[in-house]
Amino acid sequence: MKKHLITAALAACVMLAAPCGCAESKGSVSETAPAPQEIVTAPQGSAEYSNGTYSGEGFSLYADPSMWKYSGGEGSCDLMLNTTNDINSCGISVYVSDDDHGGKSAQEIVMGADNDSIVFTGALATAACTFYYYEWAISDALHGRTYFTDYGDKYLCVYAESSNFGYVENKIADLLGSLELSENSK
């Protein structure tokens, strides 16, 4: 228990010291997301979707249409989990950021994040790469996560909103497991 408290406290301290720059002025945040500026959220309009393939600058992944639907750029997330139960909702957007964060790695960004709004940090390993993320409360019923992974001299970022990350975490891992990176950005 002490280890988790120390890790959470350390992650919260670093968040305030290093404003995360994956957020670019290209996008919008969910209407219900009063997240502090230090927490990075996803820009919109940079990704495309066709026949289950979700792609953007330097990446593509397969979003199984039986599990994920494309929102058409409406709202804060491009892909929405097909569910009839709001308790297990999930939305995702993937994008590339070239903010260098002072040369920090994705792990250093997350573990060094210092923001009182952060309730959880962690890592998600996929076949393509390891993502590091922090989570915060958007509202009583909805949480947000921003995932980072190193991507050459840039970062591949994933913004996710869910009412139950415990339920959807494996679905997110499966989705990001199909990620393919372009050769020129690795």
C-alpha cells in the first residue's frame, strides 16, 4: 500500500512541474471535461477512418467495427466502444505530438506529472509499444486518461474517456495492440 501511495504522490508532484504538451491547439475537449490545463487532452480532426482502419500522421490501427464505431469527429473522441450500457462507455482518440517536453521520455512525462487532479498513473504494454498514462476525474461518472509513448523525437498520444476503465482496459489494450507505426516516425 505504501508503494502505491508513494508512486501516486510522486506522479502528482511531477505533473504540476511539467505541463504536458501533447495537447495542441487543433482540438477540443469534451463539454463535460473541466480538466486543468496541465492534463493533456486530444486534438480533433487529425485522424481518418475507413473500413475499420483508423489512421493519422505516422500511425494506423484496426478498430473492429463490431466493437468500435467512428464518431465522425463529433465530441472529444474519434472512436466509441459499441455498448448499450453507459456504465461501460469508452471513447478514444489517437494523435501524434511533436512537443519535446524538454527531451523527457514518455515515462518521465507521466511519472513526473505534478497535478492534484491525477488519481492514477500506470503503464500499458502492447505488441507495438509501451504506453504510460495518467488518469483524472472529468466528473463523478466519467474519467479521462492520456497515454504517451515515445515516437522518435515526437510522442504518440491516446486520449480516452470512460465510465469504467476497469472494464474497458483490455479493450483499449487490444485496440492499441493493432497499432502500426510508419517507418519514418519510429
